[in-house]
Amino acid sequence: MKEFVGKVDLSIYSLQALKLAAFVLEKWEYSFSGNEVKVKGESPNIGFKDLLNEALNQQCRIDLGEKNSKIANLIVTKSMISALGEEEENR
């Protein structure tokens, strides 16, 4: 089994995004230590590139989720209040 060690810029990729990406990419084995990622498997350098690509996708999802969570919570709250108001009117 081949091995490749690459460095990741942690100001771009969170550890959460990297771990989610590693979970998605089952073809290679990943281990993390600080800003280093060890990749094991066939063509581990390709595995590292695929990890960074998928981690970027995951990081975008995480960032958008954090940014839009307040709006989503507001929509849910308003819909719950609206639903409660309709129930009280029907009684």
C-alpha cells in the first residue's frame, strides 16, 4: 500500500470539512495530524487531491449552513407561531 503525506491550509479547510470529505472518499485511508494529512492506498497523491476537492465542497456547505441558520430559524419560528395562531382561532 502506497503512502503520501500532504499539508493542508487550515485557514481554508476546517478539520470538520476534512473529516467529512474523508468519510465520503472511501477509496483511500486518511489520517490527520495538525495540518498534515496522511493518505494510504493506490495513487495516494490523487487521493490527497480528491480530499481537498471534496473538503472544499464540504467547507462551502458548512459555511452556508452557518450563514443561513439564522434565517432558517426565523422562518421555522414564524411558521410555528403562525400554526399556533391558526389552531387557537379554530377553537
